[in-house]
Amino acid sequence: MTITHTPPVEASPPKGKRSLLVRSLAVIVGLGMAWVIAGIFLYVVPPADDPAHADVLLVLGPPDRRIGYAEELMQQGYAPTLAVSSPVGADGKFTAEICGAQRTFRIICFHPDPFTTQGEARALTDLSQRYGWKSANVLTAQFHVTRSRVIIGRCYTGDLHMIADRRGLPLVSMSNPTYSWAYQYVYQTAAFVKVAIHPEC
């Protein structure tokens, strides 16, 4: 008697399931591409304003390399007052070096509560009422312009100009992940969700 061994045949998934899997993958890829494209206009090249003559130039925190750009704008006479959002050290002093500097223009440093864009928006409103400011240039990193415009616009009713400190970030950075487009895409998107959930000033 001859015995024939037939190799097992693996069952393939039903066509309906394969079709559903393909459609699901297509949707995921499509959403991912839409997110990347939208991020280009929201974070990489956001609609920012040109500097304009205003009552104050506000630098959103943390006061990093954008302080240098802010000083250039002040030297060009765009505002008589520079307001800087700065952390406070253990000694109770502002950590931004410019807060203790002597310049030809007035410098006002403040620590918003909370130390967030929303806190900075509230501080701008309070300072504007105190000093009679009617217009403001607000300087922040380009990936933060769109979101900060929304947040500040909810609190501040004066003439607002959002100025972008443009940066050429790497796609991914192992040494400093915060300053990479991959991180900013994820962080800014999550922050936008928070803004949508909490629409108050």
C-alpha cells in the first residue's frame, strides 16, 4: 500500500476580511498623510504677521534664543516696551538674563500663573490694562504661532500681531528630542486638542 502525504494547506482569510484590512490601512495612511500636510501649514510655515509698531513686544516663554530676535526688533523701534515671560529661580529672581539688563527701552519681566500660554495670555491682558497698551507684537517659535494666536485671541482684545521666530529643526534629534519636528508635531497636536476641550480664556 502506498501512502501519500499531502502538505497542509493554510487557509487564507476570507476576501471580505482582506478587503476590510486593506481599507483600514488605507484610511490610516490617508489620515497620517493629512496630518503631516496640515502640520506643514500649522507648525512649519504657519500664517504669521510681520512686525508692526505696537505698544509692547511680548516674548512668550521660555526665553530662549528668541530673545536675540526680540532685541533686534526693539532696536528697530517696533515697541517702546519689551515684556518677557520668564521662569523664577529658587532665589526668587527671574532666570532670563535680560531681566536684569540695562537697555534703551523698558523691560518688564513677569512670571505668569500658570506658566503656560494661557497664563501668558491672561498676563498680557492684565498688563495691558495696567499700562494702557492697545497693541502688541507677540513673539514665539514658529511651531507655536497658530496655537498661541488662538489662546491669546481669547483673552486679549487689542491689536495683536503674532511674530514667528523661524527655526530649521531636524526631523528627529537624539540629543535634544524637544527641538525636532517629530516631537513638535506630536506635542502641538496634543496641545491643540487641549485648547479645543478648554475654550475659555
